[in-house]
Amino acid sequence: MNADAAGFSRKSLLPGQDLISSAYSHSATPFADERLDAAIERTRDFLLQQQHPEGYWVAELEGDTILESEYILLLAFVGQGQSPRAKEAAAYMLAQQCDHGGWAQFPGGPIEISGSVKAYLALKIIGHDPNTPEMIRARDAIVNAGGVEKVNSFTRYYLAMLGLIPYDLCPAVPPEFMLLPSWAPFNIYEMSAWSRTIIVPLSLLWAYRPVTKLPPEHGIDELYASPQKSLPRHIHGVNHEGTLQGFVDWTKFFQRVDTAIKWGEGAGIKPLRSRAIKLAEKWILERLEGSDGLGAIFPPIIWTIIGLKCLGYADDHPTIVQQYGELEKLVIREQEQVRLQPCLSPVWDTTITLIALRDAGVSQDNAAIRKGVDWLLSKECRRKGDWANYRPETEPGGWYFEFNNEFYPDVDDTAMALIALSKCLPEGFDNPGAIEWKVGETGSPQATVVGHAASASAAISGFERAEPIVAALRRGVGWLKAMQSRDGGWGAFDADNTREVFTKVPFADHNAMIDPSTADITARVLEGLSYAGLQPHGKWLEQALNFVWNDQQPDFAWFGRWGVNYLYGTWQVIQGLVKFGISADDPRLQRGADWILSKQQSLGGWGETPASYDDPSLRGQGEPTPSQTAWALLGLIAAGRADLPATRRGVEYLLSTQRPDGGWDEPQFTGTGFPRVFYLRYHYYRIYFPLMALARYRAAIGAI
């Protein structure tokens, strides 16, 4: 979509120039309408058939085997390590063992030491013979990769609670940090939302140090690479967040703090421990209300169960029963195997499905669209959550990712919801300019709706349908604008969550201690605000654009924080900025489009491996996938490159690889949880993103 179609335009901020190589001249011949139409119709019909009766769409969200191994370790902690459920999870986990003998974060990836150690331990716990070929291969791979000495901090906690190492070899997580007010440095609200929901219940383990002692035959001494068979006292993790520099070596500083905490506790110096524990318990219980578990994601649910059991909660306590129930919702059982999802993604899947179906020509009056909109409106967040600690005057609004997670709406889902709802406004109210906003630099936005209809009754009906959508858009616009950070960008859950020193604490090796602004989310926010009708002016916009421009890489790509990787980031920046009114001819966007073109593969598609997070020289390289090909095409279309032969070859790749049922095959992981630590396979990414790309290609070619 170009700037004129968005209803306004913005001149390039650099001298205009034609950056299109002659190798990509505009000379493509459009496809026969019948072939493209048939492909779009197949995928459209497939998605319409997948809608749940309540109105939402949701597909499996697949992670790596740390989900199954940690589930088994929890079961072992509560005395069910050899239960049928544990053995079913182990069967799935064993089937995912890689050719190198260990377990990886994504298909085809290198061994991941913490996940491999947990998998090996889980297999021993369920009774798997350590002398079988698969266990010998795993053991050799783990030792060759550095052994159990290399595991991360959270894995150490699992080893400690099963009696395999002393708790003093875990990084200290004292509950006393709960006593720090929100204005104080190093309070819990200065760490990312996902870290916060893990660290608070984990602090109860540190305080109580529970142990379920495993029998000797379940030990893992054979996984140590050193003859001392002991862990180093301090952890050297993979945290590469931020660019913190200065005269203070913060890593060593926090290691000394860790040592001091342990010495003080050993000497019995814990005067505020009881009060801190009560605050942690209260904090957890409050956030279980209106939520599918703490944070509605797998790790905090696990730690919540263990933490509350430390406080004496019995297995039949309603809260413990509820948390086991939330875990059960994440379980998928097939052919005597059990696998788990890290969370459920109905809001995310529903918003993108609605967008794709509208792009494919499904009317906003279609029953499926109206039901999807009604369900999405029911999931708007109307209570204040953790974000309000630094935005107390902001009216609640926005959407979360899961079925229920009211304390943690997120910016990305909210921006996508604004796009979906705006595209689903009733006919006559869905054109550019239908909503006029009056928004100051601060304060709540006000909307004026202008529509047209064939009759008075139709106008009244349209207004009645539009009213709840516009009201939700108003709150969403206000919430998004309030969540802008001082650097001009947006993070995922909180504003100004940039305390880089937090990335150097001993338990920060999951590479996600803070939630800084990212270009992909920032561009999507601008896209969402544009669809909602917000005009492109104001200091806040200048700051947002400066953030995005400054984040462009030397090769003109953009980093993708929430999707793999530079293909995701570059697509989203081009699409978001053009929609908000930046000229598609802006040289910076055109250079980004050139970068996308340079990564097209001989088959016509695009692909990028998650390994590009570890090795940026691999950016834009990897086995081609439907979702990443769709992202590349969407970026090219937004940049005005729809009529290139290269774009046509990308469309041909999607057409030629489409299955008869309208879907595509995609075993690769193209979603990002935490770069370098945890990746995702969204099972609908291979469906709705290709549909979106094909539909927008058809519209763009038809407009030329």
C-alpha cells in the first residue's frame, strides 16, 4: 500500500533518487487472474473453516524441548517423575533428539547445552536406560559441548530443587527486592515483564530452598566435562543486551553482591525476609486474577506452583489446582506422546487472520468477520496492570496475546488489533478519514466518526456497529501513545524499560532482562495508528521516526526482535512507515527493499535461519519458508516494487508450493521469543502471511 492510498503523504527526508537496480526493472507480466485467485480462495476458505465457534482463531505455538523437559522436572519434584504423563512427554522429547546427539533451540540448530542437560536428566528420571545408544550420544554431545558446567541460571535452580547441586551454586534471588518502591533503582518494574513474572516466584525458591532428593541412579555426574565434577561458582551466560560501558565492571560488581548476599544469609542476616515473602505471595496472587496463570506463559506457571508449595499450599489447594489446569491447557497429546506450548496465541492469531481475510476480499459484513471482531473486542484489556506503575494516569486499553492476561497487555498485539479492527469497520465507515482524532501531546484522544450509508436505517445500523469498535480504537490509540519511550520507540510491555545494568546481574543469562524499544514494534505501532486514522504530525512522530532511522543497519536492513530476523524487521519497517505516510520512494526505504531483493534465492523464495542472531553475517540466509517469503513480498509491495520480475518470482514460489488444502508446509521456526535463547514456530504463520502477501500483490498489480 502506498502513501496516497493511506490518505496522506510525507515527502522523503533525503534527496530523492532512483535506487532500483536495472537488474530489477519494472517489467513483470501479471499472473493470469484465475491462478492467483484460486490460490487466494483456497487459503481464504481454509482459514474460514478453522474459526472456533466463539469467533477466534488459534493454532499451535511450538517451542523447543525445554518445555517438555522442565515439565518432567516439575513432575519429578512433586513425586510424579515416572507417571504416564511424564513418560509421554519424554517420548516426544526423545523423538526431537538431533543428529549431533543433543537438543537444539530450532530444527537444524547446534546443541543447546542447558536444554540438552535437562532432556538427559528427564529421560533418566522416567527410567530410560543411560546405556542405550541415544543416551550415550546425548552424553557425549553434552560433554563435548562443555558439560553441565555450562548450564544457565534457571537450569541450576532445577538441579538444586532435585538435590543435584546446592542452592549456593544458584544466583541469589532474594525476595527482599520486593520491598523496593517503584521509584528506586533496581526495583522489579525496571526489569522486563516476562523476567518479573519468573523472578518473583523464583525468589520463594531461594528463600525456602526446597529439595526433592532424586535416587542416586538419576544423578548426572557423567555429564561433567571436568574431573572435579562441580559447577563454577559464577555463571557466564549469553546475555548480549545493550551496549553498557563505563569504568565499572558491572558483571564483577554483581558477582560480589551475590557473594555478599549469600554470606549475609549464611550468617542469619535476614531481618525483612518474612515481610518480603508476604509481599511476593500477595503480588503473585493478585496477578493470577484475570489470567491464564502468572503472565499466562509456561515458565512462570511452573515457578508459581513450586513457589506456592514452598509456602505450604497443598496439592488440592484451589490455586495450585488452577495452575495445574493452566499447564494442562498447554498440553497437546498425539500418538502416545505429549508436547507443550509455551503459551496460547488466540489474540495474535485472530488479529492477523482478520487482516488477511479482509485483504483477500472477505466482506466486513461476513458472519465470520463480525464474530471475530466481537470476540476480539471482548479481549480488550480494561484494568491497569504492571505498565501503570510508570503510566499511572493512562486509561487502560490494549490487548494481550493469550486468552486471558489482563495485567500484561502488549504493544505489538495492540497495534495489530488496531489494524484488524480498523479494516473491519462497517462499510461506509472504513474509508481513510472516517475517524478524525484530536490528540494532544498528552491526554486521552477523542474521535469524531464520519460515515455514509444508502439509507437512514443503514446509517443507524452502521453507527451502532461502529461505536464499540471506535471506542476500543480510541482507548487503544491512547494507550499506545502513552507507552512510547523517551527514545522515541516502543518496547513490548513497558515504556522506558532500559536499565541496562540489569543485564549484568548473575541471573540475566536468558538474554531478556529488559524490554527496550525495537524498530519492528515501533513501525507496527505507526502502522496501527495510521489505520486507526491518526494523522502523521507531532513531536512524538518525529521522535519515533528518528528511532527507526537510527536503527537501520549498515547494509540497510533492520533487526527483527520478534520474528526471524532481518527479513522480519525490514519488512515491518517498510510497511509500517509507508502506511503512516513516509514516501515509498524515500531512499532509506528503497535501500531496505534492495536488501530484501538481494536475499532472494534461486527458487524465488526467501528464508533466514535463527542462527543469524548469533552470527549476523547469516542475515537473510536460510532455507526458504512461506512466512518469510511472504514478509519479503509484503515489504517489496509496500515499497512500490510489486511489478518487478523478482516479486513475481516470489509469488510464483508461494503458488507452486501451496498445498491443495490452501496451506503451506513450514517446519522451520520463524518466530522469536528471546534472541539466542528461545524460538517459536507459529503454525499459522505459514497460512495467513502468505494469504496476505498474495492478496496485496493482486491488489497492487490490479492498481498498476
